[in-house]
Amino acid sequence: MEVIVKKFIIITVFMFLIAILISFNYLVWDREKQIESFQDISDSNNLTIDTLSEKMNNLDKLNKELETLTEDNTTTKENFSLISNENMELKKEIISKNNIIVVFKKSIDIAPMDTTIKKWVEEVNSKNYKGAEALISKNSKDATITDVVNLKEIYQSELKAIRFKTSKLFTELTDEEHIGKIQVKVVFEVDKPDSTDENKDKIPQVVFKSGDNEKYMTMELNEDTNQWLILEMTDKP
């Protein structure tokens, strides 16, 4: 009986020790799990902090760029305002100079220009187209008053006679195109060739019509000869 009791006590102690060992192992395992969990949380926190730091750096960069753009925009507005003021001053200066030019043009004596135009009329009437061409500026691009061949074809077929009636200096337009021009508004009286029922529809009216013709003669001064020459002849200024 005593032996049985001793075995029971030994078995009980052994079971108790096994239970303690199992409990200790569990506690060790649980501790390791807690440590791993804490490590994961720490790593996650570190990652979050790094991400936030990167975002903050990006925001700082964007903020600096925005400040730079704001400064550039302010500078641009200041420059635009400066240029606008300079442009207004230039416009005033141009208007002032244009007014001076108009005053100067109105004081020009057009008698020498009339002399050239009248001489041109005489040469055309006498069909001396070489002489008429000599009164045209070499800078002219007007085909109706340059090129002897054109003059013969046009003027011989549609002109019987042309007379100078009146002239007046034209200064009404002061835009960029006209401010530098010297123009004379001239009225010519034109006789067309005699017409019959057969040819009346064949008489051309390329340059002139029958009766009074109002033309704008742009004149140019030849500085070498100090003579006014015809640069252009148009129906409108």
C-alpha cells in the first residue's frame, strides 16, 4: 500500500512539473508573439512617419514653388503695367508727331506737283507715252501709269482727250498707311473716243470714264533733281 502511495505522489509531482513546463512554454510563446506584434506596430509606425515626412517635404516644395510663382506673377503684373504705361506714352508721342506731320503737309506748296501732273496730262494727250513715263517715279508699282506698252494699250483705246481741272492737297487720313503719303486729289475731265452703235460697247473704261474723274495722285520728291514725280494714281485715297 505504501508503494502505491509513493507512485501516486511521484506521478502527481511529475504531472505537476509537466503542467508547469507547458505553462512556461506557453508564456514564452505568448511573449514572443507580443514582441513580434509590437515590432510590427513599430515598423508600421515608422513607415507611416516616413510617408508623412515625404509628404511634408513635397508640400514644402510645392509651397516654395507657389511662392515663386506668386512672385513671378507679381513681377509680370508690374512689367505689364510698366509696358502699358510706356505704350500709352508712345501712342501719345505718335499722335503728337502725326499731328505735326499733318500740319507740315498742309503747308506744302502743291504748285510744283500740279506742274508735274499737268505735264503728264500734256504728254498723254499728245500720245508721248515715253515722256509721260519720265514723270513717273521709278518706285511706282502702279501698272496704269507705268510701262509704255500698257499705256499705249490702255490710253489709246479709251482716251480721246484728258484735261486737268482742279487739285487739292489731301490730308484727311492720318493712319499709318497714309500719314507718310503726299496725296493730291485731282479732278480730270475726260473725252472718250467717238462711239457708234457698233463700237460703243467696245470702248474700255479701265482707268477713266467719260466726264469728270476724281483721282488721288500720290507724289514723291526726287531728291536728286528736286522734282515731284507721280508714284501712284487711284480712285480712292
